[in-house]
Amino acid sequence: MTNDLERRLYEHKQKVIPGFAKRYNLSKLVYFEDTADVKQAIAREKQIKSWLRKKKIALIESTNPKWDDLSLDWFAERDFSLRSE
């Protein structure tokens, strides 16, 4: 959960924040949900994290079947060199 998804993705892509994404070299945004309600966002994140991998994959593929990086265009105008293979 974050209040600034673009900033958070930049931090992940640049390996600025230690943790799961950095440890496993994760920098591709394949799914996200948007809400203005912080409590709802936290509850939804906890719900999804409790799911089995199979259910998480089905959720991603329901909106992004090719697993495209949904954040690629966000950084196109900046010189971040964030394109992943």
C-alpha cells in the first residue's frame, strides 16, 4: 500500500528500499488497485497476501493476461533507465 505508486515503483526499480522486491529483483508492476480509503487499501492488501499463489495469479491474469509492466510509460519521459527485460 502506498499513497504515491509512481514514487514507490521508482524506488523498487532503483532497488532503493530493502525488502522482498529488492531481494527477489522484482521491478515489474503487473497489477494494482486504486482507492482513496486507507483502511480499505490495508484490508485488501492483507486479503490478497493471504491468498494462495494460484488465486493471486488468476487475479493478475484477469486484467493483465500477458503480465505486461503497467508502469513502463510512467517513466518514459524521465532518464531513469527503468526498462526491464
